[in-house]
Amino acid sequence: MRWLLVKDLQILRRSPLLVALLVIYPVTLALIIGFALSSPPGKPKVAFLTQVPKGHGRIHFGSQNINLSSYTKQLFESIQPIVVHSRAQAIADVRSGRSLAALIVPSDIPEQIQNLVTTGVGSPTVQLILNTKDPVERQFADQAIEARLNEVDQAVSKQVLRVAVVDLQQVLSGGSIQFFGQSFQLLGLRDSRALLRRVIAALPARSPLRAELGRVVGFADLAIQGLAFANPVLGSIGTPLTVDQTELSGRTTPTATYAVTIAVIFSLMLVTLLLAAGMLALEREEHAFARLVRGLVSPGALLAEKAVLAGGCAAAAAILMAAGVSTFVPLDWSRFPLWVVALAAAGIAFGALGVAIGGLAREVRAASLLAFMLSLPVAFVALVPAASVSGGVKSLLDAVAFVFPFKPALDAANNAFSATAPAIGWPLVHLVGLAIVFGGVARLAVRRLAE
Amino acid sequence: MPATAATREATLAARALSKRFGNRTALRDVSFELYPGELVAIIGPNGAGKTTLLSILAGIQAPSSGEVSSPVGRKVGWVPQQPAVYSKLSVAENLRLFARLEKLSDPEQAVERMLDQTELRERSGDEVGRLSGGNQQRVNVAVGLLGEPAALLLDEPTSSLDPRQRERLWGFIAALAGRGTTVAYATHNVVEAERYADRVLVLADGELLFSGTPAEFERAVGGRGRDFEAAFVRFLDEHGH
């Protein structure tokens, strides 16, 4: 096996284009992923048109004012506004691609909000114009702006609630209020009740006003009790629901690390399958297979050599790739020995699958095509989230994922890179089992090669 | 010079060989012996079973029935129809690889010997893929000879060569036989069988129809001055093939 390995390495060394592709492909993929993960999306460019005349952006609510321009500033922190001066210009900007979207604030928005907060009727509306040519960009802009507008929406709601709570407090307890630049003392319900009680006490015992004022005091009692409850109730509307999150399986893998793991394992799979299937099929194309297995090398040793060669080379490339990506995304270097174990086991399992493909396909071109065509659905099946399909389909996908090495390789590497996935032992056992099974399939397939 | 059963022990003996692929019978009850220094042509039309017979003699395929025997320790070299060497490796690297896989005691010495024997020393550093078809075939033969086999089996050795390359290869093969190596080759070129073989085995539809010298074969089909190829075609027709 040693001399076959040396021979295959010599052949690879003399195939610079192939080797360059095998090295450049994962490195490029690593750099692209690393760059993408370390460069979060910038603020979307949004054409912004406000039709509200200057100085008319204030909403009066009780004794308080809400200035819409302060919320516009908040919105501008999340988007890159391109201020335009007409609706036509906003639409032209979106059409030309200069802006991802256009946000148009109508001139009567203060009145609409005023109406809502004073009468509870109406639905203040701003207009969002999106370019629907590119569905991905459209979704990005839609989500970004909608999220920001929701924040503004919530901020306005909270401000209104704060004003309402303060005003209710003043109705209840009295205090000083500002109205048209003048200060007024408000009596408040509690003081009014106390005043009425004093008036009742001062009235003659048989005065008919006693009973009438007593009813007013009773009403004041009820109102004070009711408004005392209203305070916390109103306060709770601003944040009606709090999520108390509990993680059941310890820490989860950070999204960026998981994305890196997927990229590394996908590259490992693709390189190993192509190399193992191609190198085995090459033995037949060079007409050497029959000569080799005619007593020089056993078919099992030949298959093992191809699997080890392909898996070893691809695992080395995958380790380089992971090391390269770790400059962008944190990977746990203290677990480096486990990186090697996980990627080597994955390489061997993919290598066994590769030689099975090579044995079945017989020709290099057919083997490469089959390896490539198999890689994409194998990865897809393993990555479909459980919640995105029905239970029956998920069971089927899980069964398919179980018989290919991608899923256990992903689990093993995930654990090795971040220590947050479940233990590495079972995925390694799974990979070894699959290597044995695919090795057996390859052994059956190559019986035909010598004929 | 051909040897006979009376004077020498057979290098390789096929006894009642049959090979079936499903319902198709590729060989039926084929028996013959090959002797040291003998140059034997196995001729027959396409599909006659020549390659199957050589594969069984070489140990690549097992017969469905019958057996192949050779004296203990006698190696059999095999040269497939297409050069079974690595085009990205040089001539010397190919020879060295197969010498190591053969577990020869001195691989380097074997490489040097074959470079001299095949007159490929000047091209020893060249990648095989860059050699002419004739030289590639010589490397192919050299690999088959690395273990100094008692018998060398060649499948259509000249099918991809031009006339000059054929002449050189036949000269090389004849020299091998002259040194005592048993050489058996399959061909459908009856002229080559007539010119170079000591003995001719005629196969058709898996049956061994004839075994004898080219001259005996010509006599068997009439021997009235016809050329050998015409005699061969007539012979097959007369036997219902």
C-alpha cells in the first residue's frame, strides 16, 4: 500500500491543475465564508421623503408633546437615508437600484397619530416602496426597514403610555401642570374626596346635601381604587410579554461557528469524494487495475489506499481551511487534537463512499459527475431544519442522512470546533460504521473492474 | 525453437477449461500445454474467447470448470492489450513501482535490466504518456517481464502499432523466446501468427479447433498455395464458424 500511496502522490504532484483546484477551492471557500461572517450587512440605502412641513412634526397629547423628528433620527441610525424631495424621485431611486427601498412619510402623519392617541381610531400609515426585481434584496430591505419601523412604533407607543400614566397619576393625586405656557395646580381625586368629606362633616346633620355628597365621595372611592389599578396595567402594555429563555442542552454553537463547520465539512466531502472516486476510476482508465489485483495488491488494500489518500489529503486541506477561517470566526484551538480526529474520521468515511462511487462508475468522468451529484443532496438532506417539514418527511430525511457520512461528520466537527454540540463519541462510531459499510460496497463494485 | 512434451516439462498446462458468463459460453473444454522457449499464437475471430483464455491463464479470471497448472515457483507474466502503466509516471518510475509491488529482492537492478532489455534507457525519465504507442507497449511488456516469468502472455500486443513498431516488438519477443521464455499471444492477425509463431492455436466461439505449426495448419486447410489468411477464413467456414 505504501508504494501505491507514493505513486498516487507522484501522480497528483504531476497534475498541478487538479491539485491547485483541490487546494484553492477550500481556501477560497474559507476566505469567502470568513469574510462574509465577519462583515455583517451594512445599513440599507433607503430613499427618504418626508412630506411633513417643517415645524409640524409635533403631536400634542394631554399636557405632553411628542416630537416625530426625534424618531426620524432613530430610524436614520438603522438605515442610510438618501433624502429625496418628491415621490417620483423616490421611485426613480429604487428603480435605478441606487436605493433598496423608499420610505415616504405623508404630510398628515402627525394628525393621524394625534387622532389615534386622542380618539383611539385610525391607523397611521407610512409608505414603503420596494424593488421587487431581486427577491433576496427585497426581503432584506423589507425586513430591515420593517424592524426599524416597529422599533419606532413601539417607542411612540411607550411614550404615549408614559404620558397617559403621568396624566392619570395627576388626575389621581393632583399636581402642577403646564398648559399653554402657564402653570396650573390640579386638585386630584384623593384631595377632592378629602375636601368633600370635610364639607360633609361641616354640613348640618339633617342637610339633604349630605346624602348627595356622600354618593360623590363613594364614586371618588371607586375611581381612586380603579385608577390605582390602571397605572400598572397601562405600564404593562408597553412590554406585554417577557420571554424567559432556558437552554436545555447547555451552550449552543454560535451561528458563525456552525456556518464554518458546514463549509469545512462540505469542502471535505466534495474533495474526498472527487479524489477517491477519480483515483480509483483512473486505475481502470489506465488499465492498471487488473494488473495490480493479479497478485500484486489485494482489492481491499487498493481500496483502503484510495480512501486513506483521498480522506487524508482532504482532511489536511480541511484543517488548513478551518485554521484560515479561525482568523475571522472563533474556533476552539484548545481542542485541536479533536479537530484532527473528527476530520480524519470524516475523511475516511467519505473516502470509503468515494471508492464505492469509483467502483460503480468505472470511468473518471462518470465517477466525478456522480460524486458531485451525490454531494449536494446529501448535504441538503442533512441540513433541513426539523421544523421546516412535516414529521413524516423529517423521519425520511433523517433516515437518508443517517446512511451518508455528512451528518455525523458535521456533528463530530461541530463538537471539535466549539465543544457545544453533544459528545463526539457517537458521531465517530457512526463514521467508522459507515466507512466499513461503504468499503464493503466498494469491494463488491470493484469485482467487475478486473473483468 | 519449439519444445515438445517428450523433451521438456510444460511451463503452463490448460486442462478442460470452460468459462460461462450467464447463459453465454465463452470457452468450452479447452486443453493444451505450453513449453519453454515456445512462441504460441492464439488466433481466432473477434469474440472467439482469446482474451478470456489469456485472462484465465494469467490468473485474472477463474474458469467455470477445468484448471490451469504450472510447476511450483514458475511465474507467469501478463501483458494486457492496452498499456497497463501510469501515463503520468516516467518509464523508470513505472518499472520501479511494479518491481516494488512484485516484491523483487533488488528492484533497482530489475529496473536497470528491463531498461537495457527494452532499449528504453534513453527514455527512462520520460513520462509514459509522452511516448509513442510502440514505446508504451514496450514499457507494458517490460512490466510483464519484471519478475523474470517462465511464461509471458500477451493480449493483442501489436494491435495499436505501426508496421515498423511491430517489427521491433516482434524482434524483442522472439529474443525472449530464444532465451527460453514461453510466449503466448492472442491475435486476430493471422499473418503475424504465420510469420512469428512456432505453434498456432485456433479458437472460434470458445472451441479449440486446431493446435499445430503454421505449416501444419496450412496443410490442414488444403495447402494449395493460398495465403494464410484465406486459409484461415476457409477453415472457419468449413467448421461452421
